Amino acid sequence: MILQCVIMLICGFSADFAFALYARSAAKGNAVIAANWSVMIAVIGAISILFYVSNPWLVIPELVGYWVGTYVAIKYDISSEK
């Protein structure tokens, strides 16, 4: 159960981090990069669904991961332009 919680936290973090990078790429008009990030979001989402369909409580660590992913992506402004 602990391992599943950690995996869900990582999935949530990765999905939201990828979404922040997707939004930046789309806003800048980088279609190929934005499309690549959207595929990553879909893959991570599919993995997450497979986990929490069997245990709905796993949504909680995923939500924490979403929060941390957005915070890190915005706070540290991970981008190629500095």
C-alpha cells in the first residue's frame, strides 16, 4: 500500500508538472513540444487510473502530487529561457 501511495504521488506530481510545461509551450506557440507534453499527461493519467480504480483512497496521494507538481513548476520556473 505504501508503494502504491508513493507511485500515485509521483504520478500526480509528474502529470501536473507536465501540464505546467504543456501550458507554457502552448502559450509560446511551440506546437510539437506542447503535443509531446500532452502525450505524457495522457500516459501518466492512464497509469493513475489503473491504480485508483482498485483503491479509491489512492486519489489522496495523487492530489498531493498534483499540488506539489504545480508548486515546483511555477516556483522554480523550469524553462529553457532564462
